[in-house]
Amino acid sequence: AESLFWMSRYVERADSLARLVLVHQSDLLDTTTAMDEDIYHWHPLLAATSMGDEKSPESVQEYMVRSKENPDSVVNCIYQARENGRAVRDQISDATWFELNGLWHDLKMMLKEDASNFEEICTLVNRFSLMFRGIVKVSHARTESWAVIQLGEYLERADKTSRLVDLPNFLPEGEESSTWNTILRTCNALAEHRQNYQGEADAASASTLLLFSPSFPRSVRFCAKQIDDLLHMVSGTSSGSYLDEAERAAGALLARLNFSGVEDIGLLGLHDYIDTLQYELNEIGTAIAMRYFA
């Protein structure tokens, strides 16, 4: 169970980080305003994703995408996903293993090539992630093993979405409002935002969509609902009750998100609200580990 969970979680982590790097790089290329290197827009990404505080734009891309020293770099996440998948080859479909193993060997070849091929690596990982999720969907029976794979995906996705919503907190003063389009694009949510709000993205509209939407698959609320359902599927406990601390924590988070909105953010402030969310998501992850892995 632990290997299935982390295989899926590392794939989701690599995909989220790769998409963030690609979108951010694209936005920087479109920017015409000269920026002092001290407030260059790469290091806030590290702060938001809890990766440290590198300053140089070149070293930041290396650190986020290719670095062997960063345990959460895109390449290292795929390596960890592959190692966890290898440990449970009898629990995953042949197609799932074939694609995961193949991606790792492709990345090893790319690491020997041009040291600045960040975009190629991130694009490959994004495409693989879509394929990986599709293969899992069509080639795995809806058993406990499948549910654990999904748990890893949705818990990691909720965490990364919440961190993206918190990104403006780490930007230089005066540049917070310009980043919401970047955040929406990273979450593939720009079209959804246009359909729901018809106007320019701002803190209220973007955070409402990404935190509280019951239907958008990358919103924290949507992910929390999936986590709650999956935990009940694994334990067999009926919805609305709980058997263990993982189900209690997941149910509590879902209930709060079901009845929350921008007014709750206003009371705490966005950064503090996100801190609370991340604490609760970490609590769910710890409870899952204690219940099913320990």
C-alpha cells in the first residue's frame, strides 16, 4: 500500500512542478519589464513549494527540474515513483509499469544531454502524467490497490493546488495581482475561470475556484471529496461516519471546505488560511500512513 501510494504521489508531484516551471518560463519570456535579479521571479516558486531559497534563475531551474541534490526535483520524483512502482509490479498493470519504467530511462538519457533542456524534460513529464492517469483508469480493477493509488494522487494534488494559491504571498510587493493568470494556467483552470467569472482573474475569483469548487478536478474541495470517498471505500465504513483518524481528519476537512468561502479567507488572510489547509492535509497523510503503512 505504501509503495502504491507514493508511486502515485510522486508522479503527481513531478507533474505539478513541471507544469509550474513551464508556465512560469513562458510568462517570463512574455515579460518586458526588467527585473532586478534580487527579486527575480524564480525564487518565490521555491518558497511556495518549500524547496529552499535559491536566488540565481539558472540554478533555480536546475534545482527544480534536474538536480540530484533536491529530493523533490522533477527528475528525482520520477525516480522515486519508478522505484515504488518496481516494488509493487505485481499490484500494477503491465502497461503502468512499462510506461513508468520507460519514462525513467528516457530521462536518464536526457540528463546526459544538454544541461539546459528543462523545457523538454518538463514537457515529457507532463505528457507522461496524462498517459499514466489514463492507463491507471482503464487497466486497474476498482480494488483497494486502485483506491490507494488514487489517494496518493488526490492528496498530493490538493497540497500542490493550495501551495500555488499561496504563491502571491512570496512575490515582491505590487506584483501579487499579476500572478493569478499564471496560477490558473498551471492548474489548467484558465478556461474554467473564464466560463465561471467572465472577467480578469483576481485573488477572490481565482482562490474561490481553486479552493472551493465542487466540480473542478484540481480544486482542494474536489480533491478532499475524493479522499473522503476513497478512504471509506478502503475501510468499508459508510459515508458520514468514520472508523479511524484518517477518515475523521478527511471528513473534517471536507465539511469545512463545503461550508467555506472567500469570507473565511478574509477573516484569516489568504496565507494563514492556506497554512491551515496544508496542516490538515499533512494530518491526513500522517493518519493514512499510521493506519495503513505502519
